[in-house]
Amino acid sequence: MKTAVNSVKTYSLDFADFKEITKARLAISVVFSSIAGYLLAPVQPDLVSLLLLAFGGYCMVGASNAYNQVIEKDLDALMNRTKNRPIPSGRMSVQKAMTIAIVMTLLGIVALYYLNPKTAMFGAISIFLYTSVYTPLKTKTPLSVFVGAFPGAIPFMLGWVAATNEFGIEPGTLFMIQFFWQFPHFWALGWMLDEDYKKGGFKMLPTGKKDKGTALQIIMYTVWMILISVIPAFGITGQLFLSLPAAILVFLMGLVMLVFAFRLYEKRDNFSARKLMLASVSYITLMQIVFVADKFLR
């Protein structure tokens, strides 16, 4: 009986470490974005395709995060927020983490390739950019956030490509929405964790400081995000369209986020940064829901 209990505990700990090494919550949010992009495409939704997209998407993000934690294991040990991750804490070996990353890479590419080659290609590009370009640059230059925004913006448009096997103005627009959204989101997070990031040598804020310059750039990128989010209402984005009521709703949600960005500019404190970060998470989720609901309710 005791052996069975210990086995359950070991399994629970292993599963918890798997979730942490793959950043399960982040991966699920990425899968959500991909499914939203798929549902926006002008095709009849197919359950098998959705399951392949969800599985492949999770594998690709999970693999990226596992590679990232292998590469940054020594730096993670220096920061409070990451020192208890599976590798720096000693709960998981580098070999095991690499095995997870490689297996998930292969499974993810196969699942996405089964949908179509373009989807697999974009998935592979996202892993490459995240692990081989963004991760090494984090300790070198604040431009790493710009580079990281590319793989981070792929999921929303990946769903459209998975459904249509085409890349054009529609998935390009979805890409740009999520691309510009990432700057206020990650800089707000970087603001909150600036002291901890500096322990690991990470350069995440655009000016390197929690100053008005950083806050001003957050405001500018938030404005661009709002404008691009409502462009589909003007009928210039092919088969991606947003009705006027939906566009107004998306615009108002963006203004709420902009208010928090201005508050950060005014206060320049961690509390305001946290509020903006939470507002950005709410915005990206609700915006995608509005886009999908608008398509099916029109």
C-alpha cells in the first residue's frame, strides 16, 4: 500500500514538473489563440483538425519552453521566480528535459504537417526563433523582445494557415495584432520583474530602466495594437472581416488597456505594471473571442 502511495506521489511530482518545464498555462493560451485563428478561417471546422492543431501547438510551445529552460538553467538558478524550476532545483536532469523537448518537437511537427506543410513550417520556425535567436539575445540586448515577438505572434495566424493551407492578408493581419500586443504585455511583465531579471543578466526593458521612455514605448505599441485590431472592419483584409459593433467593442477593450498604459506612465510603479499586464492578458483573450463570435453570429 505504501509503495502504491509513493508511486502516486512520484507520478504527481513528475506531472507537475512536466507542466512547469513546458509552461502549461502559456502553452494552453497559445493553443487557444491557434484555435481562434482556425475558427476565423472560411472553412467548415473539423474536429480532427482542431485536435491535431491543439496537440501540435502544445508540443511546439512546450518544446520551446523546455529548450529554453535547458539553455538558461544556470541563469534560472540566480532568479527568485525561476530558481525552483525543475532543472535548477535538481528535480529534473538536463538529459530528461532535452528528451522531452526533442520528442515534443518531433510529435508537434508531425501533427502540424499532417494538417499541411505550411503549418509545420511555421511551427518549426517559431521553435527556431525562440530558442536559437530570442533566448541568446535576452542577455545581450533589449531588442530580444522584438525578436521574440515574431514566434509569439505566430499562433493566432497559425490556425488560419492550418485551416486553409494559405498565407495571405488574413493570417498576416492576425499575426500583426498579436505581434504588437506582445510589447505592452512583456514590457509590463519585464517592469514588474526587472530586479529579478537583472540578477540573471536579462535585458528586457527597451531603455533598460523603469522610466518614462519605457512607459512611452508601451503606450505607442498599445496604440498600434488597437488600430490594427480594428482594421478588419474596413473590408481591406480579404476574408477576415469584423462587423462595426464588434470593432467598437474591440476598440473599447483596447482603450481600457491604453488607460492602464497611461497610468503606468504616470505612476511608474510595479502595481501599475501588474494592472497593465493583467489587462493585456484579458484583452488578447476577449479580443479573440469577439472576433470568433462575430464571425458565427453575423
